Amino acid sequence: MSTSYILNYGIEIECFLIKTEKFIEYMMIDYILELDKFIEINKTISVYDDEIIDNEYLNLIFTFFNKEEKEYITNADLLENKIKIIEYIKNKLIDIFNDQEDVKKFICKYLNIEKYKFSLKDTYYQINQIEISKDKHIDIVDDIKDKYICGTKKDKDVSYIVDTDLSVSCYKRKDKSIFYNNIKDSNITKLYYYDVISNTEFVSGIFRTKNDVKNGLNLFFDYLKDIFGDDNVLLNSSETSNHIHFSFNNNDKVILKPDINFILVFVCLYYIIEPLLFNFCIKSRTDNKYCKAMKPKLYDNGISLEIFNGIEDYNEKLNKIMETFFVVNDRYNALNLQNLITFNIGVTESKPTIELRIKHGSNDAEEIYKFCELIEIIVNISYKIYEKLKEKENIFELIEKETKLHSTIQEYIKTKTKKSLNKILDILYTNIEDKEYWINHIEQIKKINLFEI
């Protein structure tokens, strides 16, 4: 019997960020670096009212200067007095940041917004990569491709790319929105949209194992707390989620085209388990346009390898799977297969991965690890079914014969009893600690759902 696939992971952390004093500090650092670069290139600064410099970032700070200050900067010999000039402007920044009203004005101008409408594509976080190192320092990295590697070994750093996700927004809501850190603590807070930075997404590099996922995310969450000086700097809501990408590997090499028959078996097993996964997540993930459930009532009709009859091309077979299972064939399904097909037709430079989009947002590395572990269990069961599958055999029936998962999950969906949940966990897990984790997890989900997130 051949072994199942080895999985690598990439994690996307959608979130909101609370504006802290540290956030202002990093904006100041960004300005000083930008100013230093501008002086080297242009040799001069002209900031008279009718002749503002052609630099959108530096231009903002000079709007806070009075006439005398503008004249001083404009008439100074910058190359000879660069350090002095930078210190002068830095002190002006400090004065601004000590005035609460000026801070609000400055942030709004810096982000090119009005009335505290925050869009992350205009913020500091969007134009830099944050590299989290073992000694917890921050580097601004220009060449993303050279740094896009994640690991937790002693000789490696953990890197994250910051991206924009416009779905993560509570902009212009009149009432406060509900935020939380993780479901384990049920620590609910209510904030107005102008208290947070929207559209935030941190994208990890490659984690080689699920243990690397847990260790790397713990380092990441701890780092954010340290660097921004607030335990609650990263928040979640009904708009956020943790997306788990996984690739199939063999001998440490990514398999560019996983066996299409295995993919079909995996999707069939996922179809059976998907209702359970939605119950493992907060209720806002259900009926969510960004993680759509698969088509209903496919089980009774049965699925076999015969759906590929007359199809030879790998990508056309992938399309057949997606057309069969998905209501809409796009990337916004709870199980997203789009990367498999776009990679193999040269549309994307990313690895051929499957993406699980169903999970709610959480600052809980252990919880994300547990979902990765569950993915591996689904993959391993799928592989055993795949090895036994005959050409015309009903895949759903074979899965039920070998696992009893369909009947036990359907029983749980109808009854929601601890007894029926235990039956499922007995099939999936042998370790009592794993079973207890999910039983406690379900109780935490019930509690946080009471807050109508």
C-alpha cells in the first residue's frame, strides 16, 4: 500500500487592527525614511503655500507647518544640514502626535480619507512586508519573492505578506460592530468603524507541517501584541476568516497535478463532512457568499469515476468536478479548487493548492492547527478510499461502507447531541484529547453564537 500525500500549508489571516500609539510611531518612522530618500534624490524641498513638493506622503506633513517653518525648510541647504533638517521635521511630527486632534487629522490625510474612513490599501501595512524574526524584529522588505518562505526551525524566519481584502470592512456603520479575539475566551468588544483599520489580511509563507503552522502563528500573534503594545491589536468579526491553503507533496516536492481520481474522492468525502465543518465554525460562516456550501442532495444520486467519461484533459476533469459540486464555479466556495486549475494553465505563479475558506477568524494558533489536522485526516481517509475504488463504484457508498461518516454526521446534524458528536469523533480520532478538544470547541461555538456575531 502506498502512502498518502504529505501536506504543506499557507495561512491567510483576515482581521481588523486597532489603532494604537505604536501604529502612529510606525507611521512616523515611515515618514522619516521617506524624507531621507527624498532629500538624497531631489537636493531641495519647496513647501511654500503655492509650491508644494511632489510627494504625496511628505506633502501631508508640511500641511501642518506654519509659514515660518515652511520658509526654514525651503531655504535650508539640505545636503549639508540633512541630519539637522530631518531632526527638525521629526520634532514637528512629535508635536503633531502629542495633539490628539492633530493626530486624527494627520491619520486621515495620511490615509487619504475623510471622517475616519480607513482603507488598508492606503495604510502603512499595505505598502510593506512585515518579517517576523526569531528575535522579534521588524524588517521592511522590498523583494517579496526572496522572503516568501515560512518556517520555525532555528535557521529560518517566519515571514508574512500584508495584503488587501475589501471584504473585511465595517465602514460607515452607524452602530458599533461586534469584535472578538478568539472563540475560546469569548472576549467580546464593540467598536465604531473609525476605531479600527479595515481590509487587513496577513498572508503567510509556506509551513512544512501542521506543527510549523501552530508554532509560526503563535510567534506571529505574540509579535503583533509586542510590537503594537496591545493584547487586542488584532480583532475578528463576522467579516473575518482564516483561510487554509494546502498543497500535496511527495519527497518534499509539490505535486503539480495530484491524481484527478484522488481529488474526486477527496471532494466526495469533504462533501459528506462539510455540514460538520460548518457546525465547527461561528454561524456567520453559514450562508456566507465568501464561503458557499456545496450543492445539496448530491449524495442520493451517487458519484463515480464515470463522470470523467469522454474527458481526457486534466483541467477539464477538474472543471467537471467543480461544475458537479459547486453552485457557482468560483473561488468563493468553502472548499476552493480554483488554484489547482489556474496553476496548471499558467494563470498564477502560486503553488497548486486547495483552499479551505470555511473557518471563522481567530487569533488562536491551536484552533487553526486543529483544522489543519482535520484536513490531514480527511486526506488520509480519502487516500484509503481512493486505493480501494473501482471504476464504476459509487464513491459515496464506498465511503459510507468504510467509515459510516455520512450516517453519523447526518444524525448529528438532526439531533445535535453530544452522543452523536462522539460517534463522529470516534471515527475520526483515536486520541481522547483530540475528541475532548472538539467537544469543548462546539460548546465555545454555542456561547459565542449567542452574541449574534
